[in-house]
Amino acid sequence: MREFQTLKSDLNTTRLIEVDFNNLKLGDGEITVKIEKFSFTSNNVTYGVAGDLIGYWNFFPSSDNSKNEWGCIPMWGFARIIQSKNDSLTIGERLFGYFPPSENLNLNPIKISKENFIDGKSHRSELPPVYNNYIRLSGEKNYDSEMDNIRALLFPLHITAFCLCDTLQDQSYLKASQIIIISASSKTAIGLAQGLSDELNTPKIIGLTSSGNLDFVKTLGCYDEVITYNNLDEVNSNLGSVIVDMAGNQKILNNLYKSLNNNMFKCLTVGMTHWDSMKSTNDVSSESIAKDRTEFFFAPSHIQKRISDWGHEGYNNKTHSFMNSRAMQSKEWMDIKEIKGLDSFISTYSNIVMGKINPNEGIIVTL
């Protein structure tokens, strides 16, 4: 079995190692899955950046890692059961969920239903429950395998987009007149902007993007105005604003903090794709302006809150409607590119980590 690992201290450094999977014994009640495919987006880069902060490195401990230097960035994808010591789960059954960038994985299913189960491995017990849930595709109503790639690419991103929309609506947009979305070409940002544009009486939706992505973002039709990073002075600083930051570029944030000043009501930090520029500022004064109005948005916490508020059925109904709308819209702008094998994934991984990817591309790695 092969496993793709990332150096925790430097996301640009990776290695592909061979692991003797026969030494990973299958316990009673456990299953082995063969990972079929997974998506890779800027969202996964955020998993790497926040690996220690939120615990993403803990989901899938790396092999041959005595100094704890290497990590497996989690991926969303599909797998098939190839071994089973669990009477409720049979060989050949397919699953959707959270997997490492490797060829096989052992799981310890608990709380098994026809629709899903939870991985009960002890090292995952304190981690966010939403990431430990595996969907049994044989038990899913109206399952359509034709949507597998879109699901792997957009499910985790647009669940976050749904949670952001719901949070902003629930807070009446904090009475802001504009929502400023940084990294407007990212898939999560697109889902958020599309979700907001579906609602009535929303604030103006402003997308910030690079010059190279300007034309693409404009064609999406979900932003009221699109502004490039080198023209931030075009942002109307006289309007009450909420910033949704998908990038983590501190220089851009500082410029916005200074120009908006007290008109910045809140900044929700979601992504960290510009991880290499997060500390590239000496502007302490502008950081202090927004300190009390900035928060890291963690979608799993919001998901648990809404399941408590609405129940599982209510939550599923609301998210299903949102996700279906976004999936249909994605067919108009997303070009899915399939990469075959972990060897071929290495260069693609490097390009995405360095931000060198067309925004309309969706990367699927098949194993």
C-alpha cells in the first residue's frame, strides 16, 4: 500500500511511501476499505494549514513517522469494502466520507444504520463528529453514481457555504450593507455567493479576486460587483460590511481593516489558502482594529448546532435542497479533471498548494 504524506512544517514538501498493509491487523468488528477516488481543492490546503490548530493531522496518523514530522491531509472521497469482520457490513459495499491520501484504510464502524456509520477508532473519538461519519451508498435514497465526482468536490465546500449563509441570515447580516468575499473564485466562495443571491433582501455581494480570475468570476453572475486585489480602493468603505475571508492573506485583510475601520462589523475567517502570506505583515495597528470583530468560522460546530435545533431530518432537508441547487449550477462553470494514481497527484498537489490552478477546475484523483 502507498501513502502520500506532507511535511507538517512545510506544505510544499511531500513524500510517497510504501506501507506493508498486511502488518495492519484487522480487529473484530473492523473493515478494510480500498480508496477509489478523492477530490483535492484549496479546502484541503486549509486542512493542512490548520492541521495542529484543529486536529486535522490526527484523523489519519502517518506511517513510518517516528519524529511526528509527517501528516496525511484528509480528503473527501469514495471507497469500497474489501475485508470485513463486521456482520453488518459486507465486502463490495461502497462508502462516501473522509479518507487519507492512501490506497487502503482500516475502520472500526460503530452506531451502524442502513444509511451510515461512525468510525469508532479511539484516536478519532475527540475529533469533530461530522468528519467521522461514513455514508453507506447502498442505503441512500436516490443515490446517483453519476454525481460522485461533483459530490466529492463540492459536498464539504458547500456544506460550509450553507453554514455561512445560514449564520449570516440568522444574524440578519449584522445589519451590513455589503458582504465582501475574499478569494471569490474559490468553490466555497462561489457556493456562498450563489446561496446568498438566491435569498431576498440580502446585502450587496462583493467578490474580491486576482486580476487573472476576474473574467471567470464575473461570468458566474452571483456577485453584484467584482473587484481585483490591486484595486481595493474601489471597495466602498462608507458601507457597513461583513468580510468572509477564504484566503488568509493578511496584507489584503489589513488594507480592508484600515479602509473600512468601524464600518467593518465582522470578519469571518474560513480558509487559509494563502498560507504563505499569513504572517507577511508588520501592520500591528490594522490588526488591532479588527481583533474583537474577527472569528474563525468552524462549520462542524454550526452543523452540530443546527442538528440540535432542527433534528437530523430537518437539517438534511435544508442542506439537501441547498446542495442540489449548487450542484446543478456547478455544471455551468466547473470542468472536472481526473488524475490517475498517487504518482500523478504529486505535481497537481504542488500546483494547488502554490495557488497555480484554474478556478473552474475540479481535481479528482482516482486510485
